[in-house]
Amino acid sequence: MSEKKLPYIMQCPADYGTSFWRLLWPQLIINMRGLARVGHSQMFIRDLLQYRAATAIHIQRQTKLSQLDFFKKVHDIKKRMSFRLIYDIDDVIFTQDMPDYNLAKRELLDQGVYAKEIMELCDEITVSTPFLRDYYLKNTNQKNISVLPNCPPLFWIGDHFNEDRILRNYRTHIAKPRILYAGSSSHFHLFQEGGEIPDDFTHVKEVIMANVDKFKWIFVGAFPTALINLIKAGIVEYHPWMRLDVYPSFLANLQVNMCIAPLQENDFNRAKSDLKFLEAAALGLPIACQDMCTYSIAPIKFRTGEEMIKRINETLESEETFLAASRRARTLLEGRWLEREENIGKYLDVYCYPLGHPMRKYV
């Protein structure tokens, strides 16, 4: 196929981390394989010539009035051209369904109505999970919604798996295993105002504090406020968030033995992607996940803090149980590498054909 015949895709990414998972890493692979020509801009392009050859425009989590005004103009342009307008979202952004402990709730106040209108201007919405698809089917008038799961790139995190190192770390820390949680401050209530409200660690923080002699707890990115004195004393280990390019190697060198992924039961969390499982599995680390649809793929699950400790003990009981859990997680990940034809093919399906078109192969 000559370059002139390749589909031409324009992307409008949102924030730093999510844009890589949802748009920029897929863009890189599509371009490297010569499957389409994909570019992006975080500036609103007003030159009509930029849209003339476009096959699709993929916009990510636009929520402001100024963005609505711009995409109304793009929608008018679309009537005279043949491109498809696609909206990407990987979270619940309607604040009535966001938990109070999430810092983004305040930032998004009154923006949901603008986001909803932009979604309904588009030909299709792409989301990260089936729950999120059903949520927006129920809460918008947009009926064309496809699931593009978050998939880790092999080139980013795949080369950091080393079973010999994992086993060596297990043996080194057998007396006091190292247990990791890596996540943003959006999971914690930081006592910005008022009293304490339940967050994603409310049901596990007591057992974490009760087991500081048995396990070395490690937090990367953020931590529950209740642990601050333990962190200051060095009893609980804390590291600030790392740049995306060094994040996999940083985690791989922390000598972690197992990870945890607690969540509060709410629709915001049910809609979330299973990134924490994917990252842990890519490194060959067993991970105990909240027993929710969010982590349906995860083989090790818990509901309460006591169950979480029990699952950790069961997994780390012996080299055999530990390695079995590590290998199982890595095996479950194999179908999710972004480079797989069926995963990158979902993007091409969405870019080139409307939902339900017979030429769609994967989504």
C-alpha cells in the first residue's frame, strides 16, 4: 500500500500518563509498522487544510466549555469532509459518580455537561473497560461505544522481567517480604478539609499498620495519611512518583516480592482499568487485587484487609507457591501486550470503520 493511501489519523491527547496508554503508544506502533499515518497535537488546530485528508480524529477526555466550543466547529467541518470524530475516555468523569476523596472531583465540577455534549457530537466513544462502556451507554445519548483495553507495550516494560532476580529477591527478603503499592494520590483522602472520609485504603490501612514488623510496606507515588509517622520513622518505605521512561526499571530494582491493589467498592472504581495488575505481572510480581470486576483477570483477590494479609501469606509461603503465582500472572498478561496484532488492530478498526462495519476484525 502506498503512503498516500494510508489512513491519516489526528489525535488530541489529554494528560501526561493516560495519553501514553490510550493514544501515544498505539500511535508509535501504528506508525512504525506503516499501518497508518498518525499525528497528534495538544493545540486546537483551526486550519481547515489539516482536516481535509483526515480519516479520523481521536480526542481524549475533553471537558471544558472552550473545548466544547472548538469541537462544535470541528463537527461542522466534519459535515463537509469524510473524517470520523472519536472521543476517548478511561474514567468516570461525571462528578455525581466520583468519590469525595478523589481530588479530580473538585476540578471537574460543572464540566461533565460539556464533556457529555462533546461525546454526543462524536461518531463514537472509545473506553478502557466493559463497565465504562455500559456506564456511558446509560449516562449519555451516545450509542456507539467500543472497548479499547489498556495494553502495556512490550518495548516499555516487557524487558524488565527476570525470574532469577525475582527468586533471588524472594530468598533475600524471606524474613521480611517487601510489599509494594504504586499509585497516585487520587486513591487517598488527604484531609484537605473536614474530617476523614473513606478512601481506597480505609479497609486495609489498619492491617498494614498491624503488620509492619512482618512486612516491609513500600509506597510509590502517594500513601495513606495514617502512615505518615511510620514513613517519617523509616518503618514504611516511600518513594515519589517516577518519570514514565524510568518507571519500569525503578520498580524492577526495588526488590519487591509482591504487590497489592486495594479499592473501595464504587462505580468509579468498577469502571477503572487493571493497570496495577498489568504492571505487576509484566515484572513477574504476584499481586493481590480487590475482588471487583476491575480485576477480573487477577487470580489473587481479597475483599477485606484480613483477607489481603492471608493472600500475601499464602502466596509467599514457599518458593513453589511464590513462583507459581509469578508465572501465572506473567502468563495471563501474554494476551495483553500492545504489540499483538489483535490489540493494535482494535485501534485501526475504530479509526477506519464505523461500529458494526463488516470490515472490523477485532472490536
